[in-house]
Amino acid sequence: MLMGDVITLKQQKLPVKVIIFKNESLAFVELEQKASGFLEFATDLQSPDFARIAEGSGLLGLTARTPDQVEPMIAQALKHDGPAVVEVFVARQEPRDASDDHSGASERFQSLHAQSRAQRRGDEVIDLARVNLLR
């Protein structure tokens, strides 16, 4: 959240490992909007390369772009003596927590579907279903 945290990790030589889930969006806000039956609004991000920022700050910076790269990158970060940042690319529609209360989700999804069709954004509904239902 703050660049000062990265600087502190380096300055104090703290062996903290930071994992960043990168999905190019304000995902919690976007999923809450969709779960409430609304189309998302103002949730797009143009994120920087967090691994390169870490490297430029003197930390170990690693990037996992595919699922098979996640475990090796985290293992490498954990073996590293100092602070490390692991940037993990995730699907924008990845659910935030499997334990969430889904009561009424079907009705809200139908509302989202209707709004998406009205605004010719049906591809977003298909993407949401694909990522969350077809695992």
C-alpha cells in the first residue's frame, strides 16, 4: 500500500515476504459491486511492475505469471534471507474468499446479467461465470 513500507523493509533488513495478487483492478470493490447486482464502475487499474519496484528498492522481486510458477517463486522468496516481493498475476474475476456468504447471489447475478445485456456487456457476465463456475 505504501512505498515507505518497502523502504523500511530494506532499511531494517526485515525478512518479510510480501505477496501481491495483481489483477489490474480494485477487485474487492468490483466484486462487491457485482455481488450486489451492479455493473462495476471505476475499478480499472494500470498497476506498475511491483517486482521491478522491489528490485529497484533493493529487495528480491519475483513475478509469477502462470499458476505453475507460483509455488517455485514463493519457495524462492522464503529461502531468501532478506525481504522479498512476489507479484502473482490472477484472473480479474477470481473470487476473493470461498467462505463468503452467497445467500441471494443467484438473484443478484440475474440482475447483473440483465443490466449487462441492456448495456451490451454480456461478455463480462460470461467471463465472471467462466472464472467462477468452470474450475
